[in-house]
Amino acid sequence: MNTPSKNLTRIWNWGRLFIGILGLVIVVYAVAEEDALLNTFTQVDLLLAFVAFSMHIFATLFKTLRWWLVLRESQINIGFQRLFGTYLVGIFFGQFMPGASMSGDAIRMMEASIDTGRTVTSVSSVLIERAIGMITIVASASLIMIIAPQEELTGTLAYWVLHLLSVLGIGILVILRMGWFIEPIVHVLSLLRLQKLGDKINTLSQALQGHLGKGRMLLNMVVLSAIINLLILTSSYIVLLSLGESTPYVSFIPLIALAAAVETIPLAPGALGLREATYVTFLSTYLDVSPAAALSTALIVRVMAWALAIMGGIVFVARAAETKEESRQQQPMPSHPTAWKGS
């Protein structure tokens, strides 16, 4: 039965997909003047593009390892291969499904919950892995801008926004670790007769505090996040180089890190249209990169994400077929009563 809330959710989801496609069309139309985009896109160095894609695969492996570490600290033993497949499935849903922007993470939460039977811990592990990854990427980019200041960026809006996001991210991590504001929130929900929701929030907060209270695990995750960010951001830089464009590496990295932060805005599935718009805006505004090269870089990065998503789709179909087969085998065989024999 379709309730009004479900209908609104469905309309919103498909509306987001429409917004993404429309945004992508507008960006491509604005840039593709005099066949500049087509010429730039077709001149890509395939060897460099392959290197960039390989770095994306390694980054996904390290992301899986980061998630595995969190689960292991919670005494949850899921095989690395299983988790890697789940991560790919999450990418598939995040890129191709017109659901919420966090649908990929939601799928990972659901899969881990099914595998372990521990919903709160599974949800907490994905949230921690995701949060530390994003906070690390903006914090490291902010640090780069401090250590190696670039004239193109110093004092610009992007400069201050990146530093602000870095401070906010670290602040949020501290709040989650200390569990601040949880009791007042739970109390307000109790007054509103939403005690069950308050209990869930309190339980999740305790799980997050438990994860964040383990210094060794946090250190390992930060180190892994630094490696992941280096792989992903450098991969985008190599894509730009494959198009015959060049710009200072230390200027490029903070802008792409900021673009990654902007992509978390839930406007469209897989940040469709949004990624392309941010690449064109940031790289052509702050750096000496042509709009055609900036858009081509974003499109190639998207194709690489789609390639990973297709791998995830294959894993998803294979798992569905395996589950169906196991369910069929577990069904009891139909009984055939012995035929009655007359005298």
C-alpha cells in the first residue's frame, strides 16, 4: 500500500535524478563550445587513465580495510573479501540508484547488520568510517594550504571554506567522542513522546563513543584515510595530466578535496551534475585550467566510479542468485504419501 509519505519519497528520489541529469546537461552545454570538449575528451592518454583507475581500485581496498578495522575492534569477524564486495555494492547503489545520497552507506549498514545480527554496531562502524574519511580529506587539504600556501588560493572563498570545514569536522568528531548534547536531545524527544527514537539515538551515541575512544584504532584509521585521500586526489590529478593539462599539484589537491566535500550535498545520485559543476568552477576559476579540461576530468572520474559501480552490480546480482539458490535448497521436499492399497 502506497502511503503519502512513500509517494513523496518516490517523487523526491526521481526528482533528484532529474536534477542531476539536468545539471549535467547544463554544464556540458555551457562548456562544449566549438567542439572544445569533444577534442579534449578524445585526446586522453589511456595509459595514464588506466593508472588513475588502478589507484581508485586500491583506494577502495584501503577503504574496505578501514571499515574492517572498525568491525574487528567490535569483535565482529567478517571476511575482507565479503566486506570488499559489500563496499562495491554500496558504490553501485550510490551511483545508479535514485535513492538518498547516503544509499550506498545505507546498503553497507544493512548488509553488515544481516551478516552480524548487530544493527547498532554495524551502523556505527559505517558512520565512523565515513566521517573519519571525510574529515581527514578536508583537514589534510587545509593543512596543505597552510604548509604550502598558493597565491591562487590564499585569501579566496575556497581557502576560507576549506579551513572552516576542517575545523567543523574536527569539532563534530570531538562532540561524537564526548557524547555532548545527547542527553538534552533524548530528553526533548521523551517530552515529545518519541522515547523509542531517543533510546536508539542514545544507543548509537554510546556505540560511537566506544569506537572513537580507542586511540590505536583511530590512529590506524587516520593513517589509512591519508593513504586513501592521496590515492583518490592524485588519481584525479593524473586524469588531468592525461588530458595534456598541467597545474601545480599542491593547488589542485585542496580544490578537489573541497569538491569532494561539496559532493556530499544530497542533490542528485552520485553527485551527478554537481561534481562536474564544481570541477569546472573550481579549476577554471582558481587555476589555469580550461573549462573543457576541467569538465573532461570530472567526466572521466565519473566513468571510473561507474566502472567500480558496475563491479558492485555484478557482486549484487551474484549474491542475490546465491541467496535464492540457498533458499531453494533449504525448502523441505514435498512429501508423497504412500498410495493406499486395497485388500
